[in-house]
Amino acid sequence: MNRYHLVHITEFHYDGPVSESYNEVRLRPLTDERQSCLSFRLTTHPPSQAKSYQDAFGNWVHQFNVLKEHRHLKIETDSVVLRLDAPEVDTKTTLEEVDEEQEELHEEFYDYLVDSKYVPHLAELDELISTAEAGSGGNAFAFAKEAARLIHERFQYVPGATHVASSIVDAIQMGAGVCQDFAHLLLGAARKRGIPARYVSGYLVPQRAENPDSALEEVIGGQASHAWAEVYIPECGWMALDPTLGKDVGARHVRIAYGRDYGDVAPVRGLYNGHAGQRLSVDVQLRPDVDVDGHEQLSGTAALPQEEEIVEERPSQPMQQQQ
């Protein structure tokens, strides 16, 4: 088991007065069979009164409004999460068995099989699918793992290569993207092969020990905000894979929300009234463990906060954070 203390700070700086800011955030970690959210607190400046509910996917959504004029909005969440060890699962289900259950899978997991805004069914995925199938030995989960490995090898992780509204079309054309795009690519390959797949937003606790992925994890750990995918394998359940790292999801992945794609789980989304432009900055800090005396030790993420993004001036400006 691992216990993590997570602090997520999102700040919007406006170059003029704005008002009537309406916002919703999906930043409270999930409680399920693999992790438990022990505490959660949301605070804003200017102060506001938030209300919460669970959406159709079971994610926690917090809504708040700031109606008076302001030039700066700060959203801070503080969470303590207990990450549990994943149980061993028999993954012998074959692709042939998945094919035989297509009618039942479409009835139960329709939303996770059809295409979506960020994950259209593209002919460009066919070669990746056939290559992953050839390397899977006919095993359904092995197919998904092979697809994740191929995406990791073929696509370059480049911060800023895509934007918050990019679909897999952009990532395929550029051969590059961020974790959001890598997750969408795996969703596209799995769904087109008939395997239900869902998008997962969350955090990756940076690993500082030297390993083959350390350099990539340093880049991803700049925000610690992360995204990956889960595939549904009959007789096994939901199995998590991280195509950005090209391997299984482990105890350092903390889940925030599930959805069909990024559009269902954006960490911060909102609108405001005014003609001012905005600059967005995001920082995530974490306490990944306790010392020998049981005292928590604060450790920052592996890099500096996200570089501020300049947004062109326009009224009723949307606010949204990319992963």
C-alpha cells in the first residue's frame, strides 16, 4: 500500500477585470477497489461556495461560481489517497472469445466501444491493430499491452505538440503528443478491435530512482497530472495500461476520473464574462511516503510548474486544462 498527499493548484491570471465565472472541477480522487480517498478539500480565491455531485460515470464533480469582478482565480485541492495493491487476475481470455461476446459487450459497454470526439474510428489505426494482434498470441489482454507498447515506441512525447481539443487525428499526423493523446490512441485501437476501453485521468507519482523510463517520467512529472487507459476484458474486468510509459499501471498511478475520452474528465473547465485575456498555470505537489518515524515528507514534482499559456482576448472565455 502507498499513501499519497496531493496538492493541485490551478491559477488563472486575467489582464483585466472579469466577472460571472462559472466553473466545474473533477479533481477528487476516486474511491474504488484499488484506492481510497481518505480526505479531500477544495478552496478557491476569491472565496466561493462549492456544491458537489457524482456524474454518470461515478466521478466527483465540484461546481462553484465567482460572480463579482476579479483579476485572478486560484483553485486549490488537497487530497490524501491510500493506493492499494492490485489483486492478481487471470488474463487468459482470447480475442476469439471477445469476438463471440460482441453483442453482450455492445449492450453493456456501448459508450466505451463507439467512436467519440477525441477518438474517431480511423483507417490509420488498422496497421497498429493488426501488428498488435500478431504479437498477442491471440490473447485479448496481450493485444492491449502490445498496442500500448507500440504506441509508446512509435509516438514521441512532446509537450505542447497538441492542444486541449486535439483528437487522435492530430497525434497520428504529427507522430507526437502528450499523455492525453497516447491514452486516446490506445482507446482507438482497442475499441476498433471490439474491446471496450475508457479514458482515465489522474496523477503519476514521479519515480526518481534510475530506470529506463526515468527521463520520460521527469518530463511527465512536471505537473504529475497524467492520463492512461483501461480496457475491459471478459472474465477479467477492467485492466489498466499506460501507453505513455508503455507498460502496466502501477501503485504510483492515482485515479481521479473515468470517461469516454478527455472531454468527460477535464480537471478544470469554466467560463467567464469579460474581454480580458487569461494566463493559466498549474502546479502539483505531493508527499509520496512517510519517513521511518511516521512523519510525512513533502516532495515537489519532478519539474517546475507548467509554463504559463497565453490565451487570446475574447468575451465569455472558456477555461480548460490539458493533461
